[in-house]
Amino acid sequence: MKNKQRMSFEYLLDYQLRERKNFGHYSKSTSQENLFKTIYPPKERFNKLHERYSYSVALSSKLNISFWPQVPITGSLIIPLDPIKSQIEFEKLYKFSISEIPDIIKYSKETGKIQFVLNQPATQYCGIEYLAPIFEKLNPPLLFSIHDTIDAHEYKIKLERADNELTDLYRLGLIDYLLPFYSNPNKSKEQRLIDRNTLEISLEFGYPGLKLLGYDDITDIIYDNFFVNPALSLLLLKWSYEVLCRPVTNPLHFSPNFSQFEFNMIQSIFKDTKLMDKRKFYFPYEIGSFILKKHTYSPKNFQECIEVIDHYKDEDLYSVSDALNRAILANMGDKVLQNRIELSTIMDNIWDEAKLIRNRANQISIGTGILIGAIGLLIDNLTKEKEDGLLYNLGYKIFEISSPLYINKFSEFISKGIANPYAVTIFDFDTNYNSQRSNPRKN
């Protein structure tokens, strides 16, 4: 007897309609002025969603970018699920085996550290049976865009104009024309189908979204080059949407996270404009890998990720990763990094800068010890014949604070006071976990 299909079209269509119904209820019950303030899906839809949550950097098997180093440095990591029919291709991209899905589901329910969302409408996952447990146990939501809910007249006019422009281009075969520039022809038929769906979604949300927010100068360049210079149009559409539009229109209000490769692409596009606010950028993959290697190792799979998380306190990882990210952006300036090695060099220099706090403290402690010793000798000579009174008591206190413990604390306090705040955070983290060297470590 043939097993019943769990990921049937009927089941997923019902799932999709339910998602649309819930979003429709949200959009109708939320005032226009609150659309950009309220969170959707509501936090209750997730399993123990932490206040500090973020969206995973785009995964890449080619660039060897996974989400495992990102999990420890955030409260909840939101991971988009792609409808990949091949289990082998899925495991290669997501860096966990199908057999581990039950354990990951259990961990997600217990800790809330890992959250899944659908990257495409539910019916696109038809027949992908290995994802059935995630659908059934975690009920991952589909992320909508706020511009689907806009009712204000002036906004609706902008969206309708953008939709009409795209409809005219669709009739001319825009999707089929752009696809070879968007998806590598050497990819499998299944992956190219996924890329086609992603392209359609990118056009559907990106182009109208940029129009909605008033970036007409950008949409004009995109529109004019669709058939003339499609590579330019696609590049500008993708990264303009990710940087300028998505952080505003996504109802979960997550911050944009990018890999070093993506950031380079973005910086090269927007380098001559004032549109890119670097203060809002975050590099969770590179930062997570770098920090964790300092005292443990960068996790490559589910089990290693759990081991690493157990080694650190959450707040320690959060504070040091934020400090390192601020330092990277401050040290990078307007420079466009050519590769991951350059970013690693910047992080090494920042970490070395934090170590200077200890060297400076040691120098201060030597001077402090000499000074206190001289004062102590003076008071000792003045109080040889008198064992009570102010000078005697002062001499006793000088003896008390002249111990190495007090001198070291005083010297460290002074050294921290003249260091950059991010260096102090890194120094405290490094000092704390240097004392835990006896714990296991992998290379």
C-alpha cells in the first residue's frame, strides 16, 4: 500500500489560503499609520521568538556560507526555507542532514534559537516530503510585504502604476528574457525553476516597493535597462530592494544582514550616493565565525552549534559581536573590501587593539607600584615613633592598596578609560573566556 502524501497540493493550498487569510485579517485590523510599526507574523506564531532576532544571511554552498555560525550570536535566527526537491542539494545548502530534522525541530521548540519561514508560497513545496515534519511541527509562516496592505490613495496610485508597467513588460516576455541573466544556465532544471519563481517575486515586490517609497530615479534606471542592459537592471533591482525597501516594508522589522561578498556588491552600487547607511549593516556570518574561533571553534553543523552555545553566555556573545561590528564599520570607512581575507585582517587588527588594554595596564601598574612604594616609604619614616593617628592609619591603607590585586584593578580601570568602547567590550570578553581554556576546543 502506497504511503499517503503529506506534502500534497491540497494540503499546501489549504496552508497557503490560511496564510493569506491571516495576513488579510492583520491588514484589515491594522490602521495605515501602524502598518510600519506592528509586527507580522505576530511573535506568538513562532516558538519562543527572542527579542534579539535577525534574518539569516543568504546561504551559499559555492561561497561556503551557512547559518550555523550565526545562531550563537543572535537570540533567534530566522531561516528561509527554499522548495528544493533534491535532498542532496538541500543538505549541501543548509548544512544539515534530513535525518537531523527531528532534533532541530525539538531544539527549536525548546530554545527558540532556530526559526523557519517560507521563502515562497506553500504550494511550491508540493511533493517535498522531507520538509513535512517542519510544516507539521513548526508551522512556518510565509512572509508578506507591507505594501500588499496599503490602502492610502496616493500609495495605491504608485503601486498600480508600477504594476501596470510590469504587466506591459510581461506581455513582451520579460521573465523569459531576464532569466538567463538571473540564473546560471548550468544549474539543474529544478534550481532554475526556483530561480524563476524568485525572479518573479523580486519583480513583484521589489519594483513596486521602490516606487512606493519614492525611489523613482532608481526605478527609472531599472525600467529603461530591462532589455538594454538586463544585468544592470537585475543587480540594481535586487540590492536596491534589499537595502532600501525590504528593511522598511518587511513586517517582521528585521535588520538587513549581509555576507562580506554581498556587502561589497552593495557598496560598489551605492558608493557615489547617500542612500546607503552603513550603520545599519551587520556581518553575522563572518563575525560569528571569527569570534567563536577565538575560544572554541566555528560550528559547521547542528551538534557543534549546540556545543558552542553551551560554552558561552548569550549576553557575552551579543555584546562582543555588536562591538566588533561597530568597529568593522568604523575601520572600513569608504573602502570596498575585495575579499573575505581583508575583512578578517580588519577583525584581527581590532582584536589586537583590544589586547593593548592589557599591555597599557601593565605599564601603568609598574608606575603605580613605584609611586605607591615611594609614598609608603615616606609615611613609614614619618611614623616610626608613632603607631596611631592619621599618618599611621594612612600608612596602613597604603600598605593595603599596594597589593598586586589593587594595583592591577586600578591600572586596568585607567587603561580601559582611554580605550575605544568597542575595544573594552572585546577585552572583557577575551579576558573572561581566556580563563576557560581548559574547555574543549577544535581547530
